[in-house]
Amino acid sequence: MPGRTSALNDNINVMVMLPLNNTYLFSYPRVSPAIEYARKTLERAELFAGLKFSVHYENSACGVDALYALVDTPGDERPNLVLGPVCEYAAAQVTRVASHWNIPVISAGALATGFRLKISETSEYSHLTRIAPTYLKMAETFQAIFEHFAWRTAYLIYDDDKDERNCYFTMEGVYMVLSDYHIVTDFAVLNSQEERVDADGIITSVYGSEVVIMCARADTVRDLMLASHRRKLTSDSHIFFNIELFNSSSYGDGSWRRGDKYDNEAKAAYSFLNTVTLLRSTKPEFEDFSMEMKKSLQQSGIPVCEDCSAVNMFMEGFHDALLLYAIALREVMSNGLTKKDGLEITHSMWNRTFEGIAGQVSLDASGDRNGDFSVIRMTDPEAGTHETIMNYFGTNGTFVTMPGFKREWFSLRSAPEPPPPKHIEPSC
Amino acid sequence: MPGRTSALNDNINVMVMLPLNNTYLFSYPRVSPAIEYARKTLERAELFAGLKFSVHYENSACGVDALYALVDTPGDERPNLVLGPVCEYAAAQVTRVASHWNIPVISAGALATGFRLKISETSEYSHLTRIAPTYLKMAETFQAIFEHFAWRTAYLIYDDDKDERNCYFTMEGVYMVLSDYHIVTDFAVLNSQEERVDADGIITSVYGSEVVIMCARADTVRDLMLASHRRKLTSDSHIFFNIELFNSSSYGDGSWRRGDKYDNEAKAAYSFLNTVTLLRSTKPEFEDFSMEMKKSLQQSGIPVCEDCSAVNMFMEGFHDALLLYAIALREVMSNGLTKKDGLEITHSMWNRTFEGIAGQVSLDASGDRNGDFSVIRMTDPEAGTHETIMNYFGTNGTFVTMPGFKREWFSLRSAPEPPPPKHIEPSC
């Protein structure tokens, strides 16, 4: 087109692989409004004039269906870009084939540590970019905290559902980072879907560890905190952390409340609980996006909470994924390449910082997003209200305490006892 | 063809997926003579007149290349039958896609427990037939032995190379079977490729267990037996087993010998070692096959031992795989179906007993071969010669002792001590 040398004039075939089922926070009915929002933004932008996106959705069912959808696509109809899958096993299968076919994959999932070796020659995941902070990045937060307070021992408690295995993969990241940092770790695994959780039994094992880190369902965390509080472990000899993975608002104010007779006790126990979660963003553009998402979800009949953000990490991530892809595509096209040059587009996305919908997004040299995390805690035990007390910024590894922070919350007043003997099954 | 209504008159496109590298016992240079032998047998047989096989080989490299070879095959050129892969991860990836495309897969590998749920509606491995006894079938041998001698506790020691992971998957099978049978198990994992094996350190952990079961390289087993013998654990308080997986003749007469100063001590230690391995066959047709294989391997420049069988489990298995496929294909074609009816062919292979090259081959109702296993032991500690002392027949679950067997070898004369406290890392 004369006089418009910068026009991209191309149509990008995008295959989104996410589950249809809304029990997943990253179901495509939930995430599609965010992708659509990004598509409209891009198609309006002068910088990307001429660029069109044909987006179609495949139900990954958090399983092997995603792989089937990809391998059943005839050679001349293969997508230029895959968004998703989120579930680790589905993502591994799809990314392997997509990488082999030179197709970039961007996911707000695939957070497990097993994907991290992407840059070796023989990597099966060479074309994977992770737009949400991985479990390993989250674990760096713990390393920074352990370093800051000079703690040496940790006890990890996690719920392994043997299905999605989010907490399993989360603790794998924590374990790897803390081990590298020579923290002594022990652990207990439970499966709340298959068996009654013996909270008190588990808590008997934490005596020897300074820090207890939990990843489990909200009800299980409550049981564990109640058991710890009854055994008087909360106040002086142990520090308790809970990992809240996906900004899904099942933590913070009122999270102890169930309307049962243990509410008061639980509230008291929760005044000793620290929750590690994604740093929440507040920039004005994000509020617009958030309002829009709430409206779209409500129109689809998906329930949204009234006084909290309707946007979770996955919606934000897949929105930003399309932005990032467009920026990278524009760059490689300016170098004379095309949308078919999947590896070059992928590498152009890596080691890059750009403005996402909620704030700056920074990808490291291996295409994994650097994460910013917060520690929140009940700062008013009477009112039961929570505040952010510490923030960790992954891009530069800095760790800052906030005004509500109190040093005494993180001081151990008595040494932990030695741990009792313990046996673990091998096929974990 | 008039008067030859039984002629099959079809050409079967067979894709063999095995590694090229001869360091694998199941490399395709090793296995191809066996497949060729079966092909010739079938093409000569009146029963299969008209049936031709086009066999081509893909280098699976024991990895993701097998998947790539399959997904890169255009729709109209897809194979009618896949033989292999053997390596668990490669087999999982290929079987998933082949099952989705209705292509039967027969492997003499894919022995891990994870493949066992093949008959559910949603199984990813619906088209997989396993022609060699799986790890779970091998583990049944231990159950039979434990039941026979009324042992209650086991200590599992295995070498996990984090690559092929044969011993890991083997012990997973043993652990699952023994746990179902309420045997108390504990374990130690080592990685001889990455670290020096502290044999004595490992042996300090076995005190509390009646039975020690090892799966490791020959040198590691020797170190462990030496350490046990020096601690006087061999003679009265513990029973030692070694699992020799693939009939690869690194056990039996002279297996303790290294030409170092520990040979005599090792020989004495090995007089307490029991080795569980595949039952060896002796029928005359097998000797012809064996001679033929030896010749073919020598022609390819692959070294074969002089006084032992050149045939391993994989060669035998893939030979029988082609036979089994032909029998099943013939049956479904007699019912008016074709080579395209992959699921029907697969199910026709299951729950079937036929005459393989080394003896009867019996597939269970899930398409897994029933296994026959032997326990061999040094029966003359002076000469150091070994004999089979027990056999286990998987098809009917019977367990028989042989003439060389002595009851005293399996009698515990003192109770094991309680095990010392122990901690295990979570991300195993």
C-alpha cells in the first residue's frame, strides 16, 4: 500500500486451547472476553494497522484433547499462534508438537518447573513463552523472605489432587529454590479429594521446622491453622505461610469465616497467617479492563463477586499474550521475516519488557515472566482486616516491607524441636 | 482370487519406532532381524497367503522424535500398525496419537504401570498391546514369593537415571503390588550416573526390613552385596533379591567377578543373592531363531556373546508382535472388517493365547502379556554356578520350586531391627 510501509497487512490464525468447563478459572468462556479486548485494542492501534486476528477456540478439557485438536489440523491450516493450554500435561503435549512445527505458544499457565529448560538445542519446549509468573518465580519470593529473616528450615504441606496438580507443581518450585539455597525442607502431602484430611496429624510433624508453607484448598488451610493454633504453634515458634495461586480472591478479609462455631478461633489463628499471592495492580486502564470483563462474564452467566476484581491471572495473561505476540511479530516483519518464522517471533518476545493491561510485563531471557508478589496479613486482629505487608519484585529481585509490617510477626521466640522420624511412600 | 477365499490380499504399512543407537538393547538394528524373520514366516504361511508387510523404521531416539515421525506423516500415508516405542515417555506420546487415529500399537516395552488403564472409554492408550511382561506382571512374582514365605517388610533400592528410568518404573510396579498386599515398604533411590553410590550408607537403612530388593547396574549390585556381606546382613536376618530386567545375561555364573581383590568376597556375598528374571525358553524352534539372530547381528557388526543367547526380550517380543497382529487381522477380516479397523484388531489381539517364537504367549483381557519369571541363585558356592530355583507362571498365578531349591535360603533366623529415622526429598 503506497505511503503505508508500516502496515502489517496479514491475518493471524490463532488457536486458543483452554477448557470449556467454567469450573476452571481459565475456561475459555472466562478468558475469551480478555482475548477479544486485546484483539480490538490491537486492531484499533495505528502501530498494528493491517493486522487481523482470526481467533478460534478448542476445548482442551485440561487434557489430551488439546493435542488431538492440533495434530488433526491439516498441514496448510495450522495456526500461526497457539494460546494455552494452561494445564501442565496438556501444555507439555501441545508445546512439543507446536515447537516441532515452528508455531509459537504463549500460555498464562504451564507454570511447572519442568518447562524451564527451553533454550537448549534439543528442547521440546523451544517455542513456549510463559506470560504469567511461574512457580519457580513465585518460589523466589520465599527465597528472598528466608534470606531476609535468616530462617533455615521449612515444612511444606500441599494438597495433591493427582489431576491438575497445581499445589504439587507449586511446591516442587518452592522445594527446588529453597534446596538450592540450602534450606532444610520436609513435607507432608495430602489429597483432600480422596481422603479426610487429618489436620492435627499433619501438624504434629511441623515441630522441627521454623516455617510452615501450605498450598491447599481454603477449607484445608483453615483446618491446618486451627490445629496449629490449638497446639499453640502459631505464636512464638513457627511462621505460617499460605500460597494463594491465581489471585482468585479466596483469601484476605473474612477468609477464616464459615459461619460455624470455630469462626472466632479461626480468626485468631489467621492473625498469624501470611499469604503469598500475586501483586495486585491498580492502574486506571486496568480498572476499565476489569469493568469490561465483569460485564462480559455476567452476560455469559458466569458468577462474579461484587466487591472484588473479576480479573484473574489467566484473563490478564492471555490478554497480554496477544499484545506481546503483535509487538514481536511487528519486529520480525520489519526485518523481512513473516508470521511463519515462529522461532524468531518467539525469541523476539523473550527478554522484553512491555506495558500490559495491569502494568509492566517483563519476560526474562528464557521467555518466562518475572513475577511480582505480595505477602498479605491480618493487620487488625479485632476487625480481621488484611493488608499487604511485603512486596517482592522479581525483575530486580528486590524485597520491600510496607507500612503495616511489624518485625515481631516474623521473629521466632523459641527454637523448634527436632522432627520425629517419618516415612514416605516412593511413588509420589 | 477364485478358489482362494481365505487369501488376505492386502499390504500392511508397518512403522517401527525404535532407537538407531545400539547402546539400547532394543535398537532397530538389533530388533529388525527378528521382525524380518517374522515377516518371512508369515509370508510363507498358507494361513496368511496374500498378506504383505511394508516395514519401515523410524529412529525414535528413545524420545520425542517418535512422536514427530508420526504427526508428520500425511493423513493418507499413516501406518496401519506401529511397532514400538519401547521407552516409556516416547511410547506414551506415540500411543496417545496412534490411539486417536485408530492405529494399533504393539510394543515389547512401555512396561510402566501408567499404561495399565487401557480399557476405559477415555483412555489415551486404548490401542496399545504389550507383548512383553510388564513391570506389574513381574511384581506379581514378588507377591507370590512374599506370600509363600510370609514375609511382611521390604526395602527397595533402585537406580534412577532420570532418563529411561527403567528401574524407577520397575520399582513403581513392585511398590504398587506389595502395597496392595500390605507389605510395609521403604526405599532408597540412587543415581549412579550422577553421583558416587554410597553402598554402605544405603545398606545402613535396610536393617528394619526382612527383604531387600535391588534394581541397579551390575557394578552397583556388587557394591551393595559387598556392603551387606561386610555388615553380616546376608546370612540370617535378610533376604536379598536383584531384578534383572531384560534377559540381558549380566547375571548368573561369574557375575560377581571383576578381576579385582574383592572377587572372593563378592562371590561369597553373591551366594546369598537371588535374581528375578524372565523365564528362559528352550523349545527347538527358538534355537533356530536364536542362531539366525546371532548371525544377523554379527553381520551388522553388533557384538554378541559366545556362550549365551543373542536373543533378548525385545527381539522375541517384536517378532511375536507381527505374528499376533497377523492372527488378529485375519480374524477381523473374516468378519468383513479391514486393516483400517484398528480398535477391533487391537481387541482381537487381547485375551488371546498363541504360539510365539519361544513358547506360548498369553495376553490378558487388557492386552498385557502374562509373564513367566524365574528366580536363579548360586547353588554351588564353591564352583559359583547358578541354577533356576523357583518359577512363577503368570497365566495361572502358580509358583513352583525347582530341584536345586533349599528352604533354608529363605528362612529368617533373626528379627530385623527397627529402621533408623529417615528423610526423603519431595520431588522424586
